[in-house]
Amino acid sequence: MITAFARSEELAGAKALFDSMPERNVVSYTAMLQAYSLAGHLADAKAMFDKMPQRNVVGWTAMIQAYAHGGHPGDARRIFDRMPQRTTVSTAMVIGFAHLGHLDLAKIAFHAMPEHAMAAWTVLLEALAVNGEIGDAGRVFDRMPERDLVSWTSMIAIQSRTRSAIDLFRMLCAEGLDPDDVCLTHVLAACNHVGMVGEGLRLGMGMLPDFGIAAREEHLSSMIQALGRAGDLVRAQDLVGSGGIASANSVAWTALLAGCQIHRDVDRARRVWGELTNLLPSDAVPQILLANICSQSIAS
């Protein structure tokens, strides 16, 4: 009931219920602590924490998260340093802090652990990758005692605008791991960004025979973008008009139209525009792109 009051932002009701309890245990103390925390009353939350006759993992974590949510990472760290059995608890805390966006606290919890579980390594790497901290992510990746597909994919994703992503993918395969469709999405994006058209096509066309993965819209769109940028508009149009999922994919047709704009292929652009207007009859973007292509052609 205390938790229900807290979630409804009825702090007074939660406090009245707590005060009326003839006996209180670690669950009720923790629930009241969390109620104060949700209401932003950190001093009251800390007072409740200090009054607890005994504390379990939930109580310690609740106080740490109260300080974290309240913007007091130093206080969160001090509570963490006092917490017993930190190795077991801090794996969950690294995950929790990372998912809440508290990257600094996730790092603190991770580096304070005397031993690191695989889950802690992986979630910290993912958090660093999501926040674009390439250097720190690379150092964590290099220190990992073992790497699974999630950790490899995180590193490939953070490098997906560079040739390093392709190098990492080759290393992943050399380790005997098979990529999944998410990993391949990032690799194809990298091939697109760095202009490795042949490598991207070979990989994309080999997804099903090599890895048993059917190409999705995002995979085909990456290949079409790469071909369009390279000026191979014939192959790009063959791919998008092959009758598969790309044929009904407006993103793929738009990528082809963008390639037509780069290389000022007006005739092909008009044909592509016709397909796009069938897919997106109320969207003005294809019309704008075609107008730009025509005006560029006239200007040249």
C-alpha cells in the first residue's frame, strides 16, 4: 500500500500509513524511503535509510538510486562504498544506472567491483557505445575477458561510419561467431558510409546463404544507397525493382531517387518518382527531390 501511495504521488497517505503500522519491517522502511525519493525529499529518504534496523539489497539500492535521480552522484558513490556484498549487487546496479542514463554512476559501480560479471562488462560497453564514448568503449572492449555477439555488435555500431566497423566484423567472424541481422545492419551502414560498395553488396547478397538471415528493408536500403552514391544506378534500380520487399519500400525508392540527384539522372528520377508517388501519394518529399534534380539539370 505504501508503494501504491508513492506511485500515485500521495506522499502524505504513504507517511500516514507507515506511521500507523504497529510493526515495521525492511519492506515497509524501503517502501517509505522510495516514496520520499519519488517525491524528491532526499533528506527524508536519507533519514528513513538511517532509521532502518536492517537493510537488504533493495534498501541499499533504493538509497543509491534516490541520490542518483536527485543529481547527487557523490552521495550515491559514498552509499555504494558502504554497501556490503558489492560484487553481487553492483552488476544489477551497473545495468540499472546505464538504463537510466546515469553513465557516470554506471562507471563508478563497475570500477568499484572487485570482480566483474560478463553482464556488467556488456552493459557498460553498450552504455558507452550509445553515448558515443568511443575511446572508453574501446578500452572496455579490449579488457573484456570474453566477448559475445552483443559486445562485438556494440563496438561495430559505434564505429559504423568508419572502416573500423568492417575490420571488427571480420574479426568477429574469425572468432567463430555468426552475426545477427542487427549486426549486419551496422556493417552494411559502414560499407555505405566509407564507399565499400563491392564489400557491402557481397555481404548483403550473402546474408541468406552465409548466415541464414533474410535481408530486411534496412539491409536492402543500405545496399541501394551505396550503389546510388557510387553512381551504379542501373544495379541500384535492379535491386529496388526486383519484386522483393524493397519494391514496396519507400525508403529504398527514396534512396534511389537521392542517387539520381547526386548523378543528375533526370530520366531515371522521373521513373522512380512515379513509383514513389504510388507508395506515398500524400508525401511531398519525392516531388521536392524531383524538382531539385530537374533544376540542377537545367542549371548545368
